[in-house]
Amino acid sequence: MKKVTFLFILLIALHANAQISFLGKIDNSPVANRLVVTPITASIAYQGYDETQAYFGQGEYEIFLDNTNGILDKPIIILDGFDPGDSRNIDGLYNSLSFGGENLADILRDEGFDIVILNAPQYTTDGKDIDGGADYIQRNAMVLVELINFINTDKIGEEQLVILGPSMGGLIARYGLTYMESNALDADTRLYISFDAPHRGANVPISLQYLINYLAQQTGDPDAQAVLDQLLDSPAAKEMLYDHLYAHLLTDSTFEQDPTKLLPDGAPNFRDAFQAELDALGFPQQTRNVAMVNGSGLGTAIGSPGVLVVDTTLDLGSGATANVNLHFTPPASQNINVTSFDSFFVGIPIGSFDANSQSFDFTDGIDAAPGGISQISNAVGDGSGNPIIQDFVDALQQDDFSFIPLISSLAIEGENNWFATPNLDNSPFAASFIPDVNEPHVSVTNASAQFALAEIRNGVLGTSDLSVIEKYTLVTNPVKDIIKIQAKNNSINSNLKIKIISITGQTVYSKNIENVSQQFSLNTQLQTGTYFVRITDADGDHILRLMVD
């Protein structure tokens, strides 16, 4: 029975009150001290794999000038990631850099850097409706090329750009920068930071993909179909997803699984073509390329391969029920049922759907691999006040899944085991921040923020190896004449070299200290402004940001 009323009710419950997302909660609250949102259109058109003509991509950007001189002279471009429907606006992108009561963008602005945020909105061009946050990565990259050219023309001075690409934004930045180099276009960029970007593919549990697709296709509801179109059927998803349901369907069926196509495979005519193009381009050669990732460097799995995700009976009302059973993809070489949906009316079976998944013999299923975490509850709206979906969320036995596997975010070549300890010699990045535990995708922590700050400040501070360990802290900040510094542990080095450096790179204070105590003071007479305190001990350099009133 292809169209049943209660399935329609369920689908509305799943989608009408919430947009599917693979991000956490979005904070779109307004950011202070801003200019205006400005539209931008690429000068280079792009024709997608399924398009009959090329289209010029569009975006919107906003400049957040620094809090020191208020001049666009040290620009850092921050990109949008995968965001169908533009649910995360420019404010949301800015606020996504928050951590522990601070914000990475705020810190950088206080140090004299300017933040330029590029968002990918929804727009219409030459009669075609485009959802920028889920559009072709290549077309979005051409918008970035346009913005790079504009900022380099508009900026004051000779400071080169820094580009931070979170999630899909990391691929947009990589593609745009390498495209410019390949076409003799000067990006004038010194640093590219890839932030948990899927260089070898992203993941959404295939079991969840099957369930969403089945519910959408079997009801005929246009709103449900639109959700499918905006997410799983979007160009970006089909380019990035390592395993996509479209690779597993029977010929001429919109939802039935081909039992001969159970191994992971990407969307036909999209995934392989995009990865081949990306691999051929490589990485930019005229920038320092570094990575911040959210996957565990200790090999910690997220759940376990084949684990039961949910096994529940949903009461849909009026005598209708549905049994839903989902699993992660299985251990290596195994073939298991991952999606089961059975519907009943007053106990009488009226519909059924099942799908299996098999893993390669060289790796366990990707769902549990170390990586940046997303959650199934996010993908169904986290309840959204609807009792049916709330029951589904409450019944989840495994909510977290690997959205951006660690091997992918580090772009490790020659490694097909998603659970392998990454060999950084096979990564293209000059430096990487890798946490010990799996973290929510594109979440900033104090440690990763310190890594990013050290890399960004490097051009100003002139040091190649800045510590990301917070060994010292300022007792008070801002200060006036006396700077008090506290060591964060009892094992302090007896000899320290102290330098205070202005945001222009000048050393304005230098002193060697012997036999220091747990807390020590520096007597200075500095002008009002932002400075960096460099403390050199036996472990290396430690950088503190200092504000002087």
C-alpha cells in the first residue's frame, strides 16, 4: 500500500516543525560592532554535473573591522559550510566560533585582525533557484575567488589573507585557492585553515537515509519531497557523502533497495567525479595549510559498528503504529539489516520496508569511526515539541555518529580503514590540531582556539612553533602598569625569557627572569592597546594576549 494516511501524519511529524540539520544548535543572535551585509556575484560561472548550462554563483559577506584601528588591513575570511535553507546566517557563523565564554573572532578583532564572513544564501540566477548552502562546492568556490579578489583590492597595506574553512567551507577554500593558483590568479593568502572538512568524504548513516527517503517517497507529500531535495538530493550532499542511498536503489525505483548493491558507494555521477576533481587539484602550494579537526586522535570509536540505534514502536494515533529499527553499518565483511520500518493499523500489517548494508573487508562501518560528531536527533529536529518525534528521539539508544571521519578531515592518503591511527606523514597539512576525544563537528574548544590563534598570529609574532598548551595565564586583563602572570601548575621552570610584542610586530619589552615563583610580576609602561606576551621556557614558546588600558 503506497499511500496511507498515517504515514502522511508521521512524515508531517518528522518534518513540518523542524528543518533537518547535521549541526548542533544555531545561535543567530546579532553581533555588535558591524558594518552591512553585502551581496557578491562570481565572475566565473560553473556548470554542475546535472546542469545544461553554467551559472554564476552568489553569496553575501560582512566585514567586522578590528577593535584597534578600525581599518581593513589584516583580513581573515571565514566561510559557510553545509547549510541547506540558510538556517545559519552571518551572525550564526560568527557565533559558531564561541568557546568557553569567549569567541575566536572577538579575540582576533581585539588583536587587530579583521573578520570577513562569507555566507551562502538562497538565490535565483538566470531562472534557476539555487540553495547556496547545499550547492556545488565548485560554484561556491568561484564566489570565494571573487571575494578574495575584492578584499585584496580593498584592504589597506600588504598583509596577506588568512582563510578559515569550517566543514564544507574547508573544501570551498581548498578548491578556490588551488583554482586560483592553477589559473595564475594571485590569492595573496598566507594561511589556509581547514576546520573538520571532509577531504575524503562525509557520512550520514545509510540507515537514516533509507528511512527518510522511504517516508518521503511513499507519501507523495510535496513538503517531504522538498526536504529530501534540499538535503540528500542536494549537489553538495551528493558530492560529499561517502555512502549515498541513490547508489543502492533498484533501477526504476525511488525507494526499493537493490540487494546486489550493499557495499558503501557514493551518489552516481557525483561523488566519484567530485573526489577525482578534488584529488587532481590537490592542495594550494603558496599557502601554509593546517587543519583543526574534531575526531579523536586516540582511535576512540563513536558507539560500535552494527550497534542498535533505535528499536521502538511509535503510536501514531487512531489505531496506527509503526515499528522502527535502525542500526549502524556493520563490522568489516558483515552484512546486516540496518533499516526496518513496519506499519500497522489496529495490529494489522499494512506496509513494510527493509534495507541491508555490508562493510568492506578492510574496514568496519563508517558510522562508528573516530570523527567529528553529529547526532541523529539533530537530523529529525530534536523533538521540536511534536510528541511522535519526541518519542523517537527518546527511544534512541545511539544518537551520536561520525559525520566527518578523522581520516577524511586530515586528508590521509592511502588509508582505507576509517578506524586506523592516522599517519600524519600521509597528510598534506603542515600542522594539525587533533583532540584526544571525539567532539561535536566544527565545535571550537580552548585548545583548538589556541592552535588557530598561534597559526594566525605567526605572521605577526615571527615564530614557527607556538605552544597550544595553556601553561601560563594573566591574573588580570586588561592591565595598566603591572602585569601579573600565574603559572598553572607547580612545576615551573626557574629561568624564563619574557618578550612583549605589539600587534605590528615590534618588541616593546624584554626581560630574563631567574628563580621565578608560582606568580610573578612585570613592571611596564605601555601605551593603551593590544600586545602579545611571549614566555619562553624549556618547553618552548607560550603566547598570552594582553590588553593595556
